[in-house]
Amino acid sequence: MCDVFYLLLVSSFIRIKILNMKILVCISHVPDTTSKINFSEGDTKFDSNGVQYVINPNDEFGLTRAMWFKEKQNASIDVISVGGSETETTLRKALAIGADAAIRVNASTPDGLSVAKHLADVAKKGSYDLVIAGRESIDYNGGMVPGMLAAMLNANFVTNCISLEIEGTTATATREIDGGKETLSTLLPLVIGGQKGLVEESDLRIPNMRGIMMARKKPLTVIDPEPNSSATKSVSFEKPASRGDVKLVEADNIDELINLLHNEAKVI
Amino acid sequence: MSVLVYTESDKGILKKAAFEAASYGKAIADSTGTSLTAITFNVSDTSKLGDYGVDKVLNIESIDEFNAFVYADAIKQAAEKENTAIIVLSSSADSKYIAPILAIGLNAGYVPNVVETPKNLSPFTVKRTAFTNKAFCYTEISTPVKIVGVSNNSYGLVENTGAAQTENFSPILAESSTSVVSVDKANDKVTIADAEVVVSAGRGLKGPENWEMIEELADVLGAATACSKPVSDLGWRPHSEHVGQTGKPVATNLYIAIGISGAIQHLAGVSASKVKVVINTDAEAPFFKAADYGVVGDAFEVVPKLIEKLKVFKAENA
């Protein structure tokens, strides 16, 4: 009898745990994809003049998938960003889309390792079941933060993730590989490097007025961390050399195009 | 103190990206006055690595399926055994999966998307792409152990001589709670990552039913097929074909854009390709400013003609 009671207690505990999956979505605040890229201070700094910032698209696919878990599986969502106060507009947008709480780690970070360390500190304290980051940010394209974070958390990890289902503590995730896809079975806690496919472009949500109003009342906690060490540093930038003018070939002279590709460009 | 290169294989056969990574590793080994060791998994014939300067090969046969943590752990143990200071990987999906885990394991600084041999050895400085090819960034690695991810098709294949002396390597590896359920991969198709030529099409094609000629053109050229973002968003083509800033990057020898106007995000994603050809009815399409060769014309007339002429060309030059 006592055993049965104990079993019930345990199973109800597990059930509660499943119903309350805790998700942390890592948000990078990046220049809009249409941005013209310029540098300042002798090509050593990114010039943010006139640049519009957005949620990193890969992170937005992750956040939208997290919203599905919130609505269908009763998960809770914290969003986190590492950066200065300027990143708060992006965090507020994530709250307006539907995240429950936001965390900003007030630090300037020289590289992905430093970002990952700050994220790991917060993730450890929050005991998240699932951490979703974008497979890469569209500014530095490092693609290292989710993997480093997983390694530091001793969590499982799937990157280039295009599909994610979670049942209890088991996750089924599909990742894009060169020339196809691979489906993996793994366990929580799990870190995901997400991308398009996790949800469709048409699933992305534009915050509505109600969401924006509610976002104002949701908590946005600022953490002032101890500085950590980085391993790499961006020294200077360079823009690609401008290319020559296009050589036009008449539509009825395709032989000439083949000739140019064969004899001049030597690519066929 | 050798340089260690992870040379990737598919079903036991070394990939082209493996030889490029080895070529790059050999250049660093030469400039630092050391030898080049390659690590492979389940490769039956490793001798070809010698042609790209590999002196020694550590081949692992004790691992059945790809697992990023297990592979990273094995490479870590190889690096420790070889007392390696510099590790080179490619930019394949698997290499990019492994590298960050390996970086934490070895307390190593990691820089991906590197396009040239190091500018400096001390401080160790490499040139990488950033902002999806809209810029390059010179990056210093300050840790004793360094990991470099070479951008595909950037350094190229450089033939060399090495003994490629192969020994079996059996690291002690932990179990992983991640396992492969299924792999869905078209074996007969060239992948965008490995392709020398990519044929890509956009909304100018008017509908998914018109892709037959794109596939035929790709067939003739031995090319991979790709598409623009609107085309994948409309569901005309799978997401895996979407190239651009939020899709896949393309760094091929020849990129042919058909009916793609050339949004800035698309151009950024394909700009690392060496030669670009655009076919578009609109002479004002932005792609003409980014291309090497252009044809102002209707894809439905130009592409069939191009296929026909290429078939003749291929027959003559076979």
C-alpha cells in the first residue's frame, strides 16, 4: 500500500516535471539581414550607424518552436541575451511574442566562448530542461555558442536542428546534414542549435498590441556578471574587393557563354 | 607537436573537404616546421591522404555511427596523444557540429570559416568570413591549443607528398545518450556543400512544375540544385535547397542563378562562389551587379538552349 502510494507520488512528480518543461531561448541581437555592413575606427569596429537590429533569424525560429511547447505542452520560456542595454528592445520583442521572462547578462563579449560561458552560468542556476539557440548568429556566423554551451552544461546537443519533438524526457530531433537529414533520439537536458524548419517562415509571429502591452509587465532581469576569459579576438575587418562589371552575353549567343565559362573562367 | 587534421569520410570514403583540410593543415605544418597527422573514422583506404601531405594517419574503427560528442572526444584524445597545438577541420555540417565541443574539451580557441593560411603565427591570426560573406574578419587565437575550421572551397586542394603511415587508434570513449534513428540522404545527388557547380533558381520560374529544366541543367553539369528564399518559403522546393543568409552558404566554383533577382541576403550567401552567372529577364535585377557573366533573357528560352549546347560541349570535351 505504501509502495503504491509512493509510486503515485513519484509518477505525479514526473508528470508535473513533464508538464512544466523549462525552456531557455538564447537570443542574439543582430543587424537586420538587409543591412549594409560598414566598419569604423580604422576598420576595427562594426559601425552600427543607421543599422536596424532584429532577433537573430535562427533564434526566432527557436523561439517560435518554444512557443509551441508552451501552448501545447505547458512549458515555460525564459529568453536570454548577453549584451548592453540596447539588446533590451529585442528581448522585449521576444516577451511580446510570448516568452514569460527575460534575462539580460550585462556584458560585452569578445567571442563566442565568452558568450557561452555567461549563458552557461545562468543556465546552470535555472536548471533548464531545454536550451534553444540559433545554429549561428547572422553577424559573426560562428555557430559555436550552442555546442560550447552544451559541452559546459554536460547536456545533449543537436545543431542545424529542423524538427524537434519532446515526449517526457526523451527528445526526437532531426538535423540537416550535407545532402540530407538525420534523425536523432536523445534525452533532456538538451541544447538545440535551431534553424528554419524547426518552424516554417509562415509560423513566425508578429507581436500584437496585447502582447506588446503584456510584455511591459513581464520581468526583465539584468545580471551583472564577473568578466570571464575569451580565447579569440577580432582584430580588424575588411570588405571583399569590389568585382569587375558583368560581361553580358546575348540570349541567342549561348555558345559564347559556354566559350567564356570554358576558356576564360575555366569552370566547365 | 604535429598539426592534427580531422579528415571526414562518408561510408568509409574520404570526402573532398577532407583533402582540402589536409592541404591546409600541411601548409601550417610546413610553416611551423612540424608534421601533419590526420584522424579518420572507419576509412578503409587512407593512402590518398599522403597525396595531400599527411605523414601519419590515426584511423578509428571502434565507432559505428556519427556522434558529435564521441567524435569530439576521440579527436581530443588524438590531439593529446600527438601533443597537438593546432587542429584543422573542414566546414561540413559534421565538422561544425564537433568543433565547439572539441574546443571546450581542449580549452582551445576556435575560429570557423577561415579562408586563408594564417596571416601571422604569433600572435596566431587567421582571416575568416563574417556577416555572411559581406566582410572578412582577422581573428587572433590566444590559447595554447588552436582550432581552425577551413571554409569549403577556399584554400583548395594542394598536392604534396606524405607517408600517410596508418595506425589503428582506439581511444576509450564514454557512452552517449544520443543515437541515430534514421538517415535520409539521396545517394545519387551532388550536395550543395560538395558541389563544384550549383544551379539555382528563383521565383522567375513561376512554379514548381518548371524545375525539370533546372534539374536537367544540373544533371548535365554534375551540379547540385539550389533555390532562393521565396521559392523555399512558397514550398516549391525543400528548405535544404535554400541558399542565402538564412539558408545555406554556397562556395562553389560556378554558381548559375536563374530567375533570381538577387536580394542582398541571397547575394551575401553565394558571394564566396568563384564565378557567378545570372540569367534574368530584368536587366535591372541586382544580381547583374554581383555576377561575372549575365544573360538578359527569358529562362524558358535560355535554359533549354543552354542544356542543348552544353550537351554538345560535354560530348566534344568528354
